[in-house]
Amino acid sequence: MKKLLPALFLAALMTAQAEDKKPAAAEGKPWKQWFSDGKLDGFTIVSGTASYKIEDGVLVGTTTEGSPNSFLMSPSFKDFELEFEVKVDDALNSGVQVRSHLAKEGDPAPEGAKKPLPAGRLYGPQCEIAVNGTAGDFYDEARRGTWWSELTQTKDAVRTEAAKAAFKKGEWNQYRIVVKGDHYQSFVNGVKAADFKQANDPEGHIGFQVHGIKKGTGPFSVRWKNVKIKEL
């Protein structure tokens, strides 16, 4: 038994040294929960005048008649994974901006845009929230004015019938958005809804959208809960 002790000690020492040499975990930073504490700290309403409030941990965005598209804008992020559940009134279109940019006074027209944008306008990739079969696709908000699935020629491969049918009217729908390097992906209720690459926006804001509405309509609301983000 005495002869085994040095061998056991040596094995334990070698194991400890091996653990020290292991690379850091690649999962990124811990998950961070948003809005569950009832606060909107660090967020700013831009582009419009829709209202945002938190009710029992649920972010509620409500239309204001006469307002253009509004966004509850976060600080800037590079690579991240974003998860949330969302429910939207059938008559309202919504979305979540990722790696988006806030136009400033005197800025030239963004690449792909026909003219300069008004100061305070948020623009860039938006993951769609809608009941019309486009949920999960990415729209180039206020810039190119078209779908990234078309710009990157991924529509036929990814925008399948299952993707178009993934979003459920009147229900809570689970979204997962992963943006890493030039690679963008989205999943709606576990169904892949977008998968493309574009290197134009390496960093930018996340923005929770309340769409503008026609005069004499509304008010309409969109709700997000269990919102969490992990930087990669």
C-alpha cells in the first residue's frame, strides 16, 4: 500500500497540471436576463414615440397613432445569442433589430439606402415578428428595404414551408437569434427561419420594435418575456 501512495500523488499532480492547461470555455459570458427586474436601465426609445413598459417581467410595447416605427434600443453588441418569447397582436408587425445603427445629423446615406436618414433613425438587420409567414426572416430596416434571404440568395434553402408556418397566431412564440462573425441565424419555435452571411454590420444595437400604424387604427401591442442574451 505504501508503494502506491507516491504513484497516486503523482497522478493527481499531473491531472491538476492538465486542468490548468485546459483552454477557457468557449461558450462566452454568462446569460444576462433583461426586463425581469422591472427596469429599462441602459435602454433608450428611438425613432418614434411608442410606449414601452414592464408588467410582471413582460416588456409591453404599444403603438402611438401618428408615430413612425419605434425601437427600444440597447447598447452596442458584436457576437451574441439572444433568446425570448414574443406575442404580437395579429394586426401589428414587429421585429427585433440586431447589429443596427443610429443615424446622426449629417451622416451620408448608408450603403444600399437611396438617401440620408433622419437623425435618430435606427437602421440595419431586423428579425421579423409577424403572423404572415415572414417571421424569423431578416429585413434590412430603413436601408436596403428588402429581405436578407433574398440579398444573400438563401431564401429557397431556408424559407421553407415549415419556416413560414412556425409562428403561431395569438400564442407565445420562442425565438433564438445567433449572430457570430458574419453569420446570422434565427430559429422560431425550434424551426430554422434564417441562415445567411453578410459582413456589413460587425457591431451594433439591438432594438425591440413597435411598428407604426395607420391613422384611425390601434392601439396594438407586442409583448416579450424571458428575454436573455449571452455574448459570445
